[in-house]
Amino acid sequence: PDGGSLREGFATSEKVREMTQDLPLCEGSIARCRQSQDAQSCIAAAVECAVGEEQAATSMGRNPYDLRKECNRTATHFCYDFRSQWNWFNDPSTRDMLGSRVQSWEVCNFN
């Protein structure tokens, strides 16, 4: 059905046009990654493709990992609250157990 499980969809017609317009850039980046198999071009493809899709969802107030849900604007990353994970990974006993050499663990972020 039109609109998928959300019935009315999540994006405006203008946002759909933007996403459709950006798709060839994403596909081109993926093709360059596959052709070169260079880590840098593959990272660029991942960023270019993911950022466009995630921004489309979050700009409409939706969670890009589950479009049925609104994005938790109080969360610091990815529409989720990762404080308990930060606390666990940054606990000195956890870092010792994992053999971690970092001073502080953070969620990966492309920003």
C-alpha cells in the first residue's frame, strides 16, 4: 500500500524529490567503492548514502532506524539514549577487561 506501514508515509513530496535527486550521487559513490575497493572511497560512500537517508528521516522528526517512531530529540546520538552504554564502556573495570587503551569511549558519529 502507498505509504507503507506508516499509511501516510513519513516524507513530504519535496523531501522525496530531494532523496530521489540525491540517489545517483549515492549510487555513484557505491560504484567507486566497489571498483577501487579503497577504504577511503568506501567510507565516503557510507557517509554520503547514510547521512542523506538519516537526515531525511530525522528532518521529518522520525527515527531512521524505525520510521514508525519519532526521533527522541533529547537523545545525543541516533535518536536513542546511549548513556548506559557510555557508562559501561567507560567504566575502568570494563576497559581493563576488554584491554582497551582509550581514555574515553564514545558512540561513532559521522558529524
